[in-house]
Amino acid sequence: MRCLITTYQVWSEELDVKSLIPDSNIRRRLSPFVKRGVATGLQAANSAERVGVFVDSIVTATGLGCLEDSEKFLKNYLVSEEQLLNPTPFIQSTHNTIGGQIALGKKLHGYNLTFSHRNDSFINALMDALLLLSENESNAVLLGAVDEVTATSGHLLHRLGWDKVFGEPKDVCAFFVLTSVDSPDENRSDSLDISNDGLVMQPSHTRVLLEFNCNDISTPTDCLTITADKSSFLSIADSLISAILLLEQGEESVKVIDNKFSILLKWHS
Amino acid sequence: MSVKVTGLGIVSSIGLGVQEHEDALRHGQHGLKLPMFLNSIHKVPVGEVPYDLSDLKEMLGLRKNKTVTRTALLGMIAAREAVRDSKLDVEEQRIGIISGTSVGGMDLTSVFYKDYMVNSLCGRISNVVGHDCFDSTYRIAQDSRLSGYSTTISTACSSAANAIMTGCRMIEAGILDCVVVGGTDALSLFTLNGFKSLMILDDELCRPFDKSRKGLNLGEGAAYLMLERDTLRAGHEGYGYVKGWANSNDAFHQTASSDNGEGAFRAMSKALTRAGMIDIRPDYINAHGTGTPNNDSSEVKAMERLWGDSIPMFSSTKSYTGHTLGAAGAIEAVISFLSLKNSLIWPSLRFNQSDNDVRSAPESILKAQKGLKNVMSNSFGFGGNCTSLIFSIDK
């Protein structure tokens, strides 16, 4: 299964959250985690628009969902003995909150799904995005990976000894805009505004080709290989970002591998 | 290629297994009452499965001291039934499992956290390991020996409907030959207090589509369906087919539905197109129909936009089971297939009078409908998530 990556975005303090989420009421209510995810996803979608690619579907992956909101609501009803609860953290505790808020922000009525399946969350979401493109159900899919490490989750992973086995847990917040390999290219502008965080693939008329292979764990000798770690349930998304950065630094192709699959990235002209 | 349904499994407050559901639906027996096991200060009726954790473990033949969330236990019971019913040798197939859940193992997380928040070295750690959505799906897959593709979808109250849709798409794409799809969610203080804080829990029995409706009753349960490529066992008789599916977003509000039901309208229209039924009305719609003022009026508005004054017969079987959240789409899919199997339209219980918002009236008494062929089932969730499925007797 193959697709093109048009733009990508990882969370950065430099993102202009105020202009990305202009409604101050919404901005105030969103927890920091949800706000970061929504802003990052919107930025990836907006960057794609500047090269004529309009996201119509959203697929997100999260291993543990909105932990901060979940914990806040849990604590509130336990402490208050179920009295006079503020519904906001409950409302925002669902795993699809970020996907839903992005749809709301961009008035996207299309397909919108969230996968939550521990270490496979992101691969399952990627497969679903590829399937959507192959079904011609979507012209451009916004694929996101969002997980946060909270004080509690960090502490519990430590109590379980997971950090010793898999490394210190990390936050993940990365979004990609995927289009079909045969998607038309006419609308792409010649001069791209790449001053804004360098989100758009460079040079302007090349995009990254992503090739997903199930059951392909053979390590090739002809290109750089990144093995996804297990420090986060969504490490593969981080590895994809690292791979894209390597391409931007001049590598011709980079492979991300796991024990079950491989993802080959290379420039597409 | 068509997607055939060859196995059904279900557990909810109205019964254990498909047969008990059929009986309860026929006799108008709902499962809503004050809970026996969920220990809340809010005295509201809920659709609670009348077995405690040790009963459920015993049914499954699990050790009593094994820590398993209620969500996973309910899921295992329903999935076992669906697999058995399909008569498929699952170990010989290119099979998968796609399950939906909204809060996963929150029932035990809540128990854990009560101790943990007092002292962070306290709380039985095994009670929190099953917190994530993955846990129940993994345990169900292990229990039913489903060794292939496995994933969990979590889109709040449309989770199970989306799992069914995803299974159909993967069969169509030729990625899987058969797949167990559905969802599971257990009652928890988390969700009960969540809906209470939103002021959409009715402290009486819920009355979907009725003028006096005040909100929903929460329920719990699990249901799974075995889907297979129709050519896998060509001669094998199934319950029917999944002919249409679509997911759309209302893009209106995180929890409320738009007045004109935009997301619902789009999901239903797309599912009909997918099923090749643009000019064919479904014979019956098993509505999302939670019983909240907002949902029910928005859903009917969307139906009226599609069919004007002649909207199909519809009802909400949440008036029997309560709103089972992440499991609802699968529970209602099984109930829809029981409708097709028996040519019966299940009534919306406790409906008396339409109001100005909800002009069209649901079916309120059990109705035999000869030649019942197509049933539509709607599931809507937080985040504007709207899914519509179409089940059919014919290919």
C-alpha cells in the first residue's frame, strides 16, 4: 500500500495557537494536551492547503487518549462524592476529542475515526488512511498521532517497570497529510511559502512517497533504517518524522521497521 | 463482493445471548432499573447486566482471582457466542477482530484511583493495567483464538458501529476473509457521573422521541458479529448482509447535535448510496434515539430532510437496553438482524406523544412487517461522530 505525504507537522511552542483556534471560549476550555493536538493537526491541514491539497478525512491514533481530562474527572467525582461536577473534562475525555475538534475547526463533515490499540494504534490508523485513499473515499487524509505522558501515567509506568524495559515514556504529537499516489498535481503552486516552520516538503514539486509493507521485516542494506522503539505507543509516528527529516537532509530513501512491518520513505517526483 | 453476517453474540441488561434478547424484545421486557452492582449516590435507572464480576468469570470458566475488567468479561461472553454461532474454524482463517469501546477498563481504574489518589504507592496495580482500550480487545482475541489482525476503535458512542464499518471495508479490500466486529462497554461511575454532569440522565425510565423525554438511561453490554466474504462459504446460510456503511462528522459541537442533523443526514445518505438504495427507503430504522431532547429532535430532522413526510418506520431499542455507549452500535446491529430474521419491528417503549420538535412518531407497539428486507441502524457520538449502517436480507 502506498501514498504521498504532502505535509507534516509536529507540536512546537512556536505554533500560533490563537490564530489556529480563534474561538477564545473553545481555546480556554481545551486542556493543554487537546489544544496541542488540535493546533498541530490544523497547522498540518493548513500547510497542505497552501499547496492545493484539501484535507477531507481525519484518522487519529492514541494509545491512552486524553489522560489529563480523564484523571481530572475521575478525581473530581471521587473527591466530591459525585456532587456538582464540571462536565468539561468528561466531555473532552473521549479518545476522538482531537479528531472531532479539528473537524469542528475546519467544518470537515467527512470520515473521522480514532484508533486506540496500544503499540499498533498508529499502524492501524495508517492502514485505515491508506485504505480510504485506495477506496477513493478521500482525496487527502489528515493522519495524527497523539499521546501525552502525565505525572500519573509516568509514575504508573514506572511502578510497572515499563520504563526500564522500553525507555522513558515520551509525548507524541505528529500529524501528516496523505494523498493518493495518482492524485493530480496541477494545483500545486510553484513558489511555496516555506518560511512557516518548513512544513511543506521541499523542493516544491517533490513529495515523499510512503510504501507500507506488512510482514516485511528484512533489513535492507541499500538504505538507512530506523527501528521504532517502544518508549511510546506511537513511536512509529516519531520514527516517520525522523525519516522525513533525513530525506530533507539528503538521504534518498529511509526505511522505518518494526517486528511486523516496514515503511519505506523516498522522494517522489 | 458482499459482506455476509454468519454469527451473532450479545449480552446486555435484557439478556444473555441472542435467544434471550429475542424473547425480551418480543415481550417488551426492558432491563432498566436501579443498579445492583454500580455503587453510585445517583439513584437513576440503568441497564445493568445482572451478573457480578465473579458470576461473569464463572460463566467464562476463568479463575476467580484473575483480574479482568467488566468491559473485557462482557466482551468475551458476546464474542464467544458469535464465533460459536458462525461455526467457522477460526484457526484456519485469515481472520481479524475489530472492537469498539469508549472507556475501556474504566470500571477497575476507578477502583484503583480511589486508593491511588490518597497515596501514590497504593492501589492494586493490576486494576489499572487493563485501563486502555486495547486490553478488552486483546483478551477477547486471546479467548476466542483470533490470532490475525486486531484493532480497537474509540469514537465514543459510535465506536462499535465504526468497528462494523471498518470490518466491512477490510473484507471488501480483500485484506481479511472474515472478521469479528462489535464493541463492549461496562457501566462505570465515570460515565454515569459524566452524563449526570451534562444533565442528560433521566432519573425515570427514558422515553426516546416522546414529548416528555428528559434524557438517557445508561446501559452496558457487548455484542459481536462474524462478518465474512460471501464467497468464503458460499453454501453457508447467514443472517443477511451488511450492505451500506458511512461515517460523517456533524462538525457542530463536541457533545451536542446540530439542529438540522447535518452529520446524521450525511451518514444516512452516504450509507444509502453505498448500499445502492438511493431511491429505496429502508423498511425500518433502528435509531440512535438516546432519549435526550437534543439527539432525538436532531435525528428526526435528518430523517425528514431525507424522506420528507414519508420517513420509514423507526424506533429506539435503547428504551430496552439503555444507552450502552461504545457497544451500542453492535448491540443494535444484532437487534436489527433479529428484526430481519423475524420480520418484526421492535417498538420504542414508553412513547406516548410527539412534540413540536419531533413531529414524526416512532413505532410504539410490536409490529409484524411482512417482507422486511432492509434495516438501517444509526449511531452517533461525541466529537460529532455519526455512523449509519444498512443491514439487508438480500445480497
